[in-house]
Amino acid sequence: MSNPAAWHAAHRKLYEHLKNSTVERPQPKLEDLLPLYQAVAHGCQAGLQKDALSTVYERRIQRGDAHFSWRWLGAYGTELGLFAHFFETPWKQIVPSLDEQGQAWLLNETSFCLRSLGRSEEALEALRLSLSKFVNLKLWDDTVNAAYSLAELELTLGYISTAIPTAQECLEFAALSNSTLSPFLPLSSRSILANALHRAGRIDEAVSGFLSAEEAQIKMVPSVPFLMPPQGFLYCDLLLHPVERRAWARNLKISASGSRPTRGACTY
């Protein structure tokens, strides 16, 4: 690049043009948002990463907490292409122009897109970095959510030995969060730890953990006397565990013997 100032100026002009000329639509299609994605790319090239992330991506593409481009368009691949402009080394090192909180948030968003695209190992690394930054910032609600997602992903990948300490940390972080704003964080933390213990075969501890979570929920929502989803689904999975083992044992025994199952036998 022989003239960096001219390069940045040109990208700035394109950024401003695309940002200001793109028409807002109530229910846009992905093609309607593409000029905004291009605007973010030019904004990053112009050194305007922070403005591009907040005023274009968060406000106009994601539409704040609505996460429009995910929930309505499923544009995970397009999102990941956009995020790449904020990384010096995908998906490890973000450009230093973003502050620590912005980096933690972006790593968390990136890990979600990677996971949605089936790139779970890459998502794992980004999520661990995100969690580390949230811990350093003492943003406990965000920390709990990141730790929960990390433990969940580790369990999905079969990394049970690392998922248990991650879930234990999640519970510890929940104790530091503002429970008046996020009363369900301790409950979800107990549930993910119980699920990890279930996967490790520590059934009695898992049952105790789910019962503790259920009791905490009943205190908060007396009208619902059982653990609500998704935690309730995990608890039911544990309760059905002995029955499923017996059914599979019977099915495998029948298959090994070569005989046909009797009427009413489980054959799934």
C-alpha cells in the first residue's frame, strides 16, 4: 500500500455511502442487507471497526437483541464472513481498536456462528477466549452465559472431563452475578453441572443437582412445580436413563441370540 491515507479515505467514503444510502425495511431479505455487510467491510478497512460494529452491525443488521439476521434469516455464514474483518488471526486475535468488552462480545458471537455451522472445535476456542475476557472484566452475567455455553459445547463434543470443571466455574460465577437482574442464572448453572455429572456416570450427584435446581425454581415460580425446559429436558433425560439402559440391554440380547422379539418387546 503506497498511500495508506488515500486507501483509508477511499474506504471511508464507501463506508459512509453504503451506510447512508441503504434503505431500512421492516422485514428485509438477506439481499436487502448485503450493502450493510459491505459497509462493515469497508468500515474495517478504513479503521472504523468500532463504529461499524455498533452503528451498522449491532443496530441495523442484528437490530439489537432481536438478532434479526440469525433468527429470521439464518445468515450464519454471511455473519462469519463479516466477523472475519475484525480479526487479525481468525478466530483468535481481534483487532486492537476494539476495547476488551467489545472483543469479548465479538468472540462470543463468532463462536455461536461457528457452532451453528458445525465448526464446533473452532467455536470452542473462540468461546474460551470470550469467557476469559468476560472474567477479567468481571461482567458476571455475561461470564455465566459464556461458561454455560462452553460447558454445553464441551459435552456435545464428548469432553466430559473438561465440561465438569467448566460447569462448576459457571456455578461459582453465578454466585457473583446480580441475582436480582438474573435470578435464573444460578438455576441454569446447577442444571448444566448436573448434566455434566450425569454424562460422567455420577448419577446420585446429578440427581441431587437437578433437585436443587428444581427447588430453586419452585421458590421463584411457585405455579410451576417442576423444572422448566431446557433444564427440565435434561432432568427427564436423567430420569429415563435406567429405563433406556434396560431397553437397550434387552434389545441387544435379542439381536445377539438371533431370535425374534416377543410381542411388546422394545425394538428401537
